[in-house]
Amino acid sequence: MNALNLPSFVVYFLTNTLSLLGTWVQKVGLGWLAWQITESTFWTSVVSLLLMAPVGLLGPFIAVFAEQWNSRHAMLATKIMMVIVSGVIFIIQLLEFHNLFTLVACSSVLGLLSAFHHPIRLVFISLVVPRPYLASAIGLNSVSWNLSRIIGPGLAGLTIHLMGLSETFCIATLFYLPLIVSLYFL
């Protein structure tokens, strides 16, 4: 059974894919900003590590508890907090106030939020679709994640080149919003 036959899953799939694209656009933008500020491969690597390591280190432990939480509320909470942090990153960049401290702080917070969000996102699929559609939904969720990992960095590079870093952070922030809206109605 194809989960794309379920309108609620289609809405979730599209908005989640857009949100994941925003995540990758932001990660590349932060890496680029780290290089611009420091011109150091060490600090660029530290920023990337802060963004991604918490998911691998803390995610499995958080996943144990994520199944017991109200997944919709937890998804909304983590995404809203991620939008707030993304908005702060955008505003600080727009005002040209970013420095190494703000970059490390924002990357750390986003990394920790991602460590909570990713296990919740995986559990949430089972609530969006009935059991007969679950295998299809899980496969499509994986496609969404991997597609965003491929397209997101390219989109980030394109927007950084054509529009600038502030606009790239603005786009990343805006990409989170449709998922938040759709979660209210699922």
C-alpha cells in the first residue's frame, strides 16, 4: 500500500522534506560563515561537529523516551525552537554581528535540538499513517531525508553565491514554517 494515497501523509511528506532542506541549507550556511569569520578549517569543523554530533551521541538515548512522548507536541516544540534559533541566526547575520561565540552558541543549540527532533520525527511517522501503510511511509521518509541531504547543500551553495549569506539563512528559516503549520492540522 502506497502512503502517498493518504492526503495527510502527502502534506506531512512535502512539508517535512522542505523542512529537512532548510536544515541542510542552514548547516552549509553555518559552515560557510565559520570559514568566513575564522578562515580556519579547525573552527569550520568544530561548527559542523556541534551541528551533527549530538544526533549521533544523544539521539539513541533520547529515542528511548521519544516513544513515550506526545510526538505531535514534541515535533512542534522542537521545530518552533529551531525556527527561533534560525531566526536569531538570520537576524545576527543581517546585522553583521556574528562572531565565533555566536556561531558556536547557535550551532550548539541547533545540534541539541536536532538530537531531540530526529528521533521524534522517526516515531511520528507511525502516528501519521495506518499500519498497512507504514512500510511505504518509512521508505518515503528515508527518501525525503536522503533527497534533502543531496539537494540542500547544493541549494545552499547556490543561494550563498546568488543572494548572500543573510538571505540563505532567511530561506532556511522559512523552509521550517510549512511543517509547523501542517503539524497543527495533522
